[in-house]
Amino acid sequence: MSNVTQTCLLITLLALLTPGVHGTTADQEKTWLDELTGYLNWGEEEGGGGEEEPVNKKVKKPHILYVVMDDQGYGDVGYTYPEQADMRTPLLDKLASEGLIMNRHYSAWMCTPTRASIMTGRYPITLGIQHDVFQPNTEECLNEKELLLPEVIRHNGYATHLVGKWHLGYARWSCFPCMRGFDTAYGYINGETGYIDHMISGYYDFYQCSYNEKNGLKWKILKEDKGVYSLYLYNKRVRHIVKQHDPNTPLFLYLPMQSVHASYYAPEKYYDCTDTKRCTMQAMLSAAEELLTDVIQYFKDAGMWDNTLLVYHSDNGAPKSSYTSNGPLRGTKSHLWEGGVRTVGFLYSENKELLPHRGYTDCYVHVADWYNTLVAISGGWTAYAKKTGLEMPAKLDSIDQSRHLLFNDTNTCPRTQIMLHIDPVKRVAGYMKNQHKLLIGPQDSSASCDDATFYPLNISSIDFSIIELYNIWADPNEAENIADENPDIVADLRRDVTDYLSHQSPLQCQLPTLDDSYPSDEVPYYLPWDFTRDNLPASAYEYNTVT
């Protein structure tokens, strides 16, 4: 590494560790710098997305394998409640037990809000999309003005690929993952699709896209894959990506799994019982573990696994179903009780220098934190600014937890508060501070949006007549409401919620379904409609064909 490169690296690290902002002492800074410069001794790469060769062939930036399970409950894995476990997940149990278990990893209460939070580093309430998931045939799209995680990581020298679920909008080409920082994307656009037929609402949803400055956007509906179990297709795609990848270039592989979302299905070979719906869940988990086992082997075969950080968590709790389980945690997906928002989560790396912190952490981690945490691991905002001339977006909710999660060298937990949710439609809110959790409003409300309605967030948005307070450290199953006995704590947390209400954007409810949108009887595929029928691509399902 040249002296210039070393100097730039140290400046980057010092910028990340500025006292008063990050709460580090001089001794902590020295320890952190010693450990990082001893391991993360990477050179400068020119260009994003791995398109140009790094100056230093011995790239030490870690590859990042980011796995997000879909609707996996706290009881849908073996390691969370081993005495009560009815699911066998030997691979996940091994990786978790040998890595770092995040005991208090939190998400939004359903899919789109969680994925938006990961990609932007913002709470869903900041984005105004917290109430529901994006629906087909609407103009819903993650705000194109937001700087997404893969865009930053790509500028920091990573190749960026998505295999699996997007669910952050498709109304315009600019909504597509390949226009939001991913070199390639492969999978489905909506919240769910069939495991075999790849259909949702009667139309086909399975695609591939790529983007680079030289060739522009390439996009194609993968009609030929109909009838093939989707996890086999993801397996084949990951194998192709890793096999074609230059291991000297850091890889960011985002693997938002279709498993274990409904419809509940797995091929017959994965079943070892058939008498209950939990047998189907076991089969689905076995299929997912097989996929992950193969992915790990592809990394090993490429000589990349010993320099890979695996991030694993679910996007929310399990839904109410006889297939799924949140263990003893109260509530389900779409609730603010622990069963809806506390998720399985762990880190793993074969390399103990990359992840010396092993065992478990009880510090809070929110899905928004992965934004700044992975940016830091990929090179930091200073590196991004040097490449682009741009700065970190303002007023992020994301906390960089890299020092705590990787090295455990922070004296205190980086995060002590989580603004779980504020929903002016259901008139509920959820907020956590230290060991206490405040829930406001009717948690079982089934109120829904009026199409295209804006709901302002203010003091009248929430039903403050219903208050629940729990000490979730002492009472993780939320069995005892202690609000009446602790009026001072309620008042303190309520003030914080009120403060959040004062500076949030209005909630944009589900946009209306458009008649002149795709899919349609004329074009039975999910694709953007920011062009008219008169200038559709010649084949109607193919645009600058992916090669």
C-alpha cells in the first residue's frame, strides 16, 4: 500500500471516529485503528461496481453476503429457544453459535417498510411509507431522491448484486433495483410470487436486469424459468455471479430470500413428515438451508469465504398462521408487540480477525442501522465523498454499529432508543428506550387507508387513551403492562414520541390502482409503465436484452 493510500485510509478512519460524534476516547480510537489497519489493509479501487481493477491486488475489504429471510418467526429457527424448538435448522444454528447472535434485532412490522429502512438508513415513518406494503399496479416507489445502500457501496469499490425479492416499487424504470445501485438484479418485483409458476395476481413476476454506464439498462422477463422451483433458480444465479466474479474485487451480494413467505410450499424431497402444517415449514427451512449451504460453498470454491461477512436476519416476525411461529413472543407480523418486530439475526465470518466479537449481544440493532454499518465496513463516507463529491445524506436514523458488532470495543451500546412505528391510520405508535417499550393506541386495529389519502402526523394522529408499557428485558413476552405503576417513565417516553411526531412527513397511503398500467391482458408481465403502449419494446417483455 502506498503512503498516499495509507494516509487516505487513516483520514477515513479518523473521520469515522471523531470524538464527540461517535463517543470514543483516544485509547479506544488507537485500539480501533490498530485493529482495522492490521486487518482492513485495502487499496484504493478506481470506479464502482468492480468494473476496474483495484490498484492493490490484495484487496482486504470483506465480501458482504447479506441474507434477509422473509417472514421467518422467532420460533422458526432452532437456536432461539432450543428447549422448545420444533424446527431443525442445523446450518443456521451452527453459524449463529459460532458467530455473533443479535438478541435484540428489530425491524419494521412488515415487509416494504423494513426493506426501505435497510436501503435508506431511515425509519419508515421518515419516508412516509410505514403503514402497508407496496401493491401491484400502483405508482408506489421508494423515493428516487433517496441515496440507497448499494449506490454508496458500489462507489466504494464493490460489485453489487441482488438475487431474490425487491418490493420497493416498479412503476418507473428509475424505481428498478438496477437503477438504484445494483449492477445486476434477479428475482421478483412484488411482495410475493409463486415458488413454481412465479405468478402473482394472475400475472408473471420473474425478471433479470443489469446496468452500467457503458451499456445502460438491460432488462428481461425470464419466461423460460416458469415451472422451476425458485430456490433452484436463485442457487444457479448465485453460482453464476460468484463464478464470474473477480475475488480481488469486494462483492456485495444481497440475498433477500423468498423463503419462508406464503404461499407455503417446498418440493417433496424436503419433507420428512406431512401430518401438520409445521411439516411444511420444516421443509421450507430445509430447502432454504440447502440454498445457503450451496452459496457458502460457491464462496469457498472461489477463495472468498474466509474474507466474507455474513449478515442474516428476518424482515419482520412471522404472520398469524399455523405454519409459522414466533415462539413465546406476543403478537405477529403487523403488530408492534415483540412477535411482530423482534427478529432472528446473527453475524458470521470464518475470519476471526474480521469478526473477533463472538457469542451474543443484547444491544439494540435496528434494520436502519445496516445502512451506515455496511457503508463503514465498505470503506466509509469519506471514501464515497472522495469518489463522488457528495456527502452522507442528512438526518439519517441509521447508527453505525460496526465497531460494536465486529469488535465489541464500545463501552456502551451504540443504540438505546428505537422509534418502532407511528401510524396515523391505525392511530398507534411504538417506541423503545433503554429497557422499556411504550405502545400507544389499539394494537389490534384493522383500520386501512383510503386510496391516495395523506394522513398528517401530529398529536391527534395517535390514540393516547390506550397506553401499554413493558420492561422487555424482564418481561420479553409482554405479559405485564406496567404503565399505571410508572407514570414518570410513560411521560418520558411519550415526550419522545411527541417530538418525533413534530418533524415527520405525512403518511402517503396506498396509491390508487391504475387502469393504464402493467401487467394487463395485453402485457401480462410486471414491468414499468413510464412509456406508452405506442413505444413498448418490440417483444413487450424485453428491453435491451440481458446477456
